Amino acid sequence: MKLEDISRATLATTRRVVASGAIAAVAVFGVAACEGTDDLEQEVRDGVEEEIENGIDDLEEDVRDGVEEGVDDALGGDEDN
């Protein structure tokens, strides 16, 4: 069979099928690459929220310690030092 024996309709159909396959392959790999990112995003959000909460707790503790030290200093110092 020679190239001249192939009709234009058959050639156009073949091109469309190949193009459709390429588009489908890109779509499949694109979806596979994005799969599971929702879980990762949620884990990151949870981690950030936990770090913020821990940071606020640490900050509150530091403030309390600072206030206690300030009160001790104002009342005559700390006897342990």
C-alpha cells in the first residue's frame, strides 16, 4: 500500500485519533501529578496551626515569667540569685 492509496479522510481520521490519544495521555498524567495534594495541603495547614498555637503558648509563658521576674525585681530582687 502506498501513501497515495490512503484517502484524505482516512489520513485526517488517523491524525485526529493520534491527537486525541496525546491529549488523553497528558490529561491522565496531569491528574496523576495533582492527585493527593489535598491531603498534603491539609497536613501543612494543621502543622502551621499547631506551630502557631505552640508559639502563642510559649509566648504567654515567657510573658508570665517576665512579669514574675519584674515583680520580684520590684519587690527587692530574687533571693535565689
